[in-house]
Amino acid sequence: MTATATEPGRIRAKVRPADRTFFISAIAAGGLILVALAAVAVFLIAESAPAFVGDVSAMNGDPANFWVYVAPLAFGTVWSAFLALLFALPLSIGIALFISHYAPRRVAQGLGYVIDLLAAVPSVVFGLWGIKVLAPAIVPIYDWLNQYLGWLPFFAGQVDRTGRTILTVAIVLAVMIIPIITSLCREIFLQTPKLHEEAALALGATRWEMIRMAVLPFGRPGIISAAMLGLGRALGETMVVAMLLSPALVISFVLTSGQNPSTIAGNIALNFPEAHGIAVNALIATGLVLFVITLVVNSVARWVIARRAAFSGAN
């Protein structure tokens, strides 16, 4: 290899054309992502401006400003996604640990394939399953929750007999994001240094104690990353919400009633085909709010991961 002397005691490898080409291509690819993100932000801001100062009474029937209109939608978006993540994260971590540290190799391979295949199911199929199978079957459970836990605000009021509630939507969303979180957690758990696991076992730890002391601390930043990817999928999901819920501009924490908050993505899907004039700007403005919510959530996640970066080499 030819080397050129630059300073006494230091040499520099010759820069080859292929290396320079790859470096420029990598920089261009990274810059293209930033350009696309900036273009989306500029478009949303430009098209949303009329809705911020205009009258959106045509959207909700009340002479109110845009923020009164978007507040229930933003609440429903965050609320349904939070519930979905609450259900999906523990199950995903448990499945990933079973595949990576408990199941025999053949069982782990088959189960991993099924999990990956579940991620490829279209969201409209999940929506149909939620309407035809889950919603009618879960009504007795809602009745039980209302009867014995009705003193809690989450299960108070009249139970919706169709089962098409925000809790049903959250369960369907949880099923949809479980494959994403499970696949990432599984790969992260498999990257745990074997020396750490063997050292814990050599000191007399049980398998669960080894996982708690070695695997989970190592994979914590990756678990957060996986959870945020799943949360992003839940925040932006459209078809399931549009198919299962009737649109309502309310802020309610009740999980089993028929009056449920809609989400930004579902509201856009239901109203955009017939929208015109300032209504189009209002819907685009709600998309800008969803864009900001997603950006804030991911920024917070990256900040949390950065604080725990010493525990993982996976991010």
C-alpha cells in the first residue's frame, strides 16, 4: 500500500477513487433524508397557515378556532397510541426473551418467522378482524369491567354494545406493533455479550437473574428504540381507527363507552375526500400537529437513549 508522509512519524493512506465515491454517496444519501424532511415540514407549514387564523366552524359545526378543533384529535392520537404501547411492550419483551433465551432452537426459529410474518399483514386486515371478531367477543369483558370496576373513570358509564371503542382500537394497534417491537428486542437480546451472561451464571445466578442483571441492562436503549418505533406506527395508523371508531371530537378517558375520541390520522382519512376550501387547510394543519407530536416523541426517546448509551453497542 502506497503511503504519503505528512508529518514526521505520521503517514496517511492514499485516497482511492472508490473510497471517495463511496464517501460522497454516503453524504448525499444522508443529506437527502434531511432535505426530504425539511420539504415535508415546509409544505405542511405553508398549507396549514390559513387554518391557524381562519374559521374552521365548517369542520365541527361550532364557531371555534383551529386549536379547539385539533385538541380532541391530538388527545385521541396520543391516548390510543399510549394504550397500545402499554399493552404491547411487556408482551413483546416477554416473547423476545422466550425466543432468545428459553425456547429450543427449532421452536425459536419457527416462532421468529411467525412474528416476522405478522408484521407483513396489511392494516386493513387487522381492521376487519377488529370489527368482525374482536369487537363482538370483547363486549362481555367490557360488561365485567363496568360491573366490578365501574367506580374507576376508565370503565364508567354505559358500555357500547358494538364493542367498537377506543380500548378495542388500542388492542388492535397493540397486536399490530408487537411484531415490530419483538423483532428488534430479539435481535438486541441476542447481541448481549456471552461473557456477561456466563459470568452471571458462574456466580450462581438463575436464568432469570442473569437476564435481569445482564441482558435487560444491555438492551435497555434498544428496548426504548423499539418501543418508539412501535409508538410511531401506532400514532400514524389510519385504517384501523377509521374502520373501528365513529368520529367524535371529544376528550374522554372512558375506554368502554360509545363516545370515543378520534385520532388525527383517522380524521384525515374520513374527511379529506369531501373537504374543500379552508377545510383542506385545516386537515393539513392537523397533519402538521401529528408531525410535531411524532418528532417530539422521537426526540425524547433519543435523549433517553443517549443517557444510557454506555449500556449498549446496538444503537
